[in-house]
Amino acid sequence: MAKQVIMTAQDIDRSLNRLSLEILERNHGIENLAVIGIHTGGVYLAERIRREIDSREKGSIKTGNLDITLYRDDWSLISQNPIVRKTDIGFLLENQKVVLVDDVIFTGRTIRAAMDAIMDYGRPDSIQLAVLVDRGGRELPIQPDYVGMTVMAGENERVDVLLEEKSGRDEVVVFEKE
């Protein structure tokens, strides 16, 4: 498989810094702001965004993580025994501006599932979406509010976000499928 690095660790840090500032600007600070990461990569990115925002503001924003496995419309096609992770949202969603965080947006189906899951936990004032990479190819009319990088990857390509917390290094790579 041919591999191309499209974001280095420095690029990822820079993008998360910018995304954090854009989130603060659009929401006029941290009041009623919550950041929820979608398992798995989105959880690590949401935590980094939380740290960045907390370092700039007085106070701390609410954070959580969300497993959408059983909300996916294709979960039975993926595996007979899906791996279900823990959802941890330790606050009420009512009156919150929720920023969902994921590593890559492609078809939009993961985000649709995440919005369904969020609604089972409560009704936030708004749901916004932050992604590190938008690779195009939407099947649903879902667009991110905050994007670290846009890359037009072909159907024969895969975009992988490698993060220090899980992979031991930070980089975004595009693989050409064989």
C-alpha cells in the first residue's frame, strides 16, 4: 500500500489550536459549552481541545465521550459481536452547546448515529461538529462546523488519523487500497 503523510504532529497541534479558538469565538466563550468525543479517535481529540480551551479561559468546559456502535445503521454488517465502548456524559445536555468531535468525516453516517445517540441523553440547545479531517464523499447532508484539514481522497484511498494516545505518534496518512 502506498502511503502519504498529509499532517504531521505539528500540523495536528496547529489545527487543534485553531479549532479551539474557532469554537470559543463562535460560542462566545465557555458558558454552557460541552465537548463530546466520538469513540475512538474523537475522544482523544476532544480531550486535547478541552485542554486547549481550558488553558485560555477561566474555568473548565464539560467533556464527555460517546459510543455510537449500536446506533450505526451498518453495525450488523461490521461484526456479529460489535465492540461496545463506554459512553460517559456526566452532565445534563439541556441548555448546552454541544461540540461533537471526530477524527475523520466521510459519509456522514457516524455523525448521524452520534446525533441519534446524543438525543437519547437529552436535548442540547445546539450540536456542532468539529473534525480533524474532512475527506469528502458525503452520503448524507451533514457538514462539519470546524475542520482541521480538507482532503479529497478517492474511493480507493483510506485516511487514517494516528494519535499519540493510541498509536504512539501523531500523523494523518492517506493509504492507497490495493
